[in-house]
Amino acid sequence: MQTRIAFIVIVALFGIIGASAWWWFDMQRTVVVVIRDDASRALPETIELVRGVRDTLIIRNESTIPAVVAGRSIAPQQQIRQRFLSAGEYTFECTSHGATTMVVIVRDP
């Protein structure tokens, strides 16, 4: 009888852990911004993210020239990854591709 109860408890714990892991990974999101030579606008006007480890912004340079976004140089075929720990509005400017500006709005979970 005790073995059966222990088995049920173990199965229940695995179910709880599995459901928690599914919820956590399901809540994560990656937003990718791609900079290309043929784009009329290098960056989108606005992106909305959730602070913490849930949302990640990736800016990928697929153009033939280096891009400078928010003071960070991104070589052709390279990317930067940014997570936000504080809620607020962040402005990113791409000075290499027509001086376009993107506002990232980060909200609390």
C-alpha cells in the first residue's frame, strides 16, 4: 500500500513539474528584427515586450554593410540579443540605414 501511495505521489510531482515547465517555456518569446539592404525602413517603429527573461529582442543584420543600432555595431550576418530587466520605453536608432528609430515598450509581466 505504501508503495502504491509513493508511486502516486511521484507521478503527481512529475505532472506538476511538467505543467510548470510547459507554462514557463510557453510564456517565453523571441522577437527578431532583421535589417536588410532592400528595406525602406531598417527598424520597425514600435515593439512591445515583457520585462525579465520572458521576452528577448534579437536584431539581426542581413545587409551588406555594418549597422550601428543604439551605439552597438552589428557586422553583416551578425546579430545582437537584448533582454530587458526594467519596464519602460527604450529608443533604438539605426544610423547606418537611413537613421531610422525604433521604440521598444517593455511592460511588467
